[in-house]
Amino acid sequence: MLNIALFGPPGAGKGTQSEFLINKYNLFYISTGDLLRKEIADKSKLGLEAQSIIASGGLVSDEIIVQIIEKTITENPDSNGFLFDGFPRTYIQAYILEGLMIKLNTALNCLISLEVDEEVSVSRLLNRGKTSGRADDNEVVIRNRLKEYNDKTLPVLQFYKDKGVYFGLKGDQSIEEVNLSIQKIIKDELSKSLFNLVLFGYPGSGRGSQGIALAKKYDLEYLATGQMLDQEIQKGSEIGKRIIDLYENGELVPDEIVVQLIEKKIANSNGVNGFIFKGFPRTLVQSYILDGLLKKHGSAISQIIEIEVPTLELISRLDKRSKTDRCMPYDNNTSKIVKRLQEHEIKTVPVIEKYNQLHGVLKIDGLGEFDEVFDRICEKIKNSI
């Protein structure tokens, strides 16, 4: 995700730049005022609670605002990210947003502040007042608004300066010059971010071959746990010897070994644009492990895709594969194939459901020729990459 907070005093041109950012990067616009009005109009539980507070002359609490923001983010999984306008307004809200981003397994990439001298802001707003008809576009009100903005905002800006994600821009440049400056900031920030794709699908869905092709096209590192285990065995490493012992005793390879191999791959993969995870996570426990592992390396899951194929087609594909040199251990009879499909449904489908609630899972039709499915996936992820 690309998450941006846009700041600037009244008259800095935030409205114009917000519209540009939303359209350019497919961001969802988050303005707490707009969200509150929508919740009230929809007569939602949070909206009715906020309406009651406003009607009694009170201020809507941070607790309600953060719930509305979280609800908005989780209900819009197809957005490439979010543009926060007017939030966080206070130092405390900065911490609130930080905690919310962690909970949603994402982060604020940058805070862009359009910096404009007070006299420029006053001049712009007075000129706007000649045509806007807004009662608040007069000099006394304007200067009070500017004072309030500076008093409340400076601690917030310092919070993000300390985090190293604050970028100040001269807001008195032309619209086009500000556009270009913003694009450069975002390009630099995106270049630091890895694109991490988790590829789900039942055995026989084609996720392995699709994952390899996607890795090649987009310069991503393909991480398949089965492949990594086999490589350790072939190298004759100490981990490989442990894996052989486990296989011979009919035991599963524990997460401890798998995580070591994944972490080693991530640490040694310099210069790649990101990673494709196939075969991990298989369980809810592994999903928490992956989230924590990526967080440790300053990254997060970027996109999750599930390749969907009807069950009868899966069985047919796996049966055909059992007669080739690509046969897997669970391919050699129908009983084993069905057992493997059931195992995926019991253990891995809950993982997909969890991710769908948190981030949204893109569903891809896996029927058709390889290139047809590949093109469908590329169409879905091209904007994010």
C-alpha cells in the first residue's frame, strides 16, 4: 500500500493536490469530516453515536474517529493505498494512526507538507472569498485558522520528522511544479518498498508455474518452501540432514526450520523488487509468522492472490500430472489427491479468510490456458507493482 498524509495550512492548495494524488495513484481519500458525515447519513452505529455527541455540543472522540477510519480502510481493499487529509491533527492522533497502521499490517509511507507563508495563504483565501461566497473567507477568520493550524500541527510534523518520513514542499510554486515535487517524493519512497505477493490456490491450481513466471517478469524472488527444503537436502547442509531425518520418520518439517530458510533468503536477496510466497503461509500460525518476519525486515505483504479452479478440474489436473516426471508425492493416487485438497481446505482456507478481512484477497479465475491466467494476474497487480 501507498499511504500518504497531506498537510498544509488553509490556502496551501491541498484540495488540488489531493485530487491529483487520488487519480494518479488510485488512493482512497480519507477526510475525517467527510467520513463522519457519511456515517451520520448512513445512520450507522458509529454515525448515530457521533451525531448524538455533536448535537449536545461535544467533540467527536478519537475513539470513534479511529473506528470509522479502520472501517473505511478494511472496506476498501482494492485501493492501492490511502490519502489522509486532516488526520492526524494532534500528537496523540499521530500515535493512534501509527497503532492502526501496525494493526492493519501497513504503514504511513510519508507525510507531505505544503509550506506556504502566512501572507500568501491570506492573499489566496481572500481572493477565493471574492467568488466562493464562503463567510469564513475574511481576514480575521483566516488568520485565526492559520494560528490554530500552526499551534496544533507543529507537534505532529515533529513526530513524523523524528520518524524520517516528513517531506516539506514549497506550496507557493505553480500547481505543476508542486505535482512534480510530490511525484519525486513518492517515486523515491516506493523504490524503498518491496512488493510482496502471497499466492494461494489449491494443489493443481497452477500457482507454482504462475509464481515462477511472475517472478521472472517483475524481478521478484520466488520463495517456495518445498523447493527450499529440497535445495537444503541437495546441498547436504546440516538443515538438509535434519529434513531427511524428519522425512524418513514420517514427520512434518517444523516452522522453525522453514522460517530460518525464508529469513535467510530475504536477508541475502539484494536488488530484487520483492518476493512471491508460494506454499507459505499454509496455516494461521504461519500467517502470523510471515507478518512478523516481514515487519522485522521493514516490509509487509503488498498483495494476496488466490487462483480459483473448480474441484473436479483440480483432481483431473493432478491425476494427469501423476503420469509425468512432475509427479508430486501426493499425486500418485486419487485417495492422496483428495486428502491433500481436504488438508488445504481445513488448514489454509482459514488463512485466506483472515487475509481477506484484513487486506482483501484478489480472486483470479484459474481456468484456461497458462497465458490467459497469467495475463489476468498481471492485469490485477500491474498498478500495485
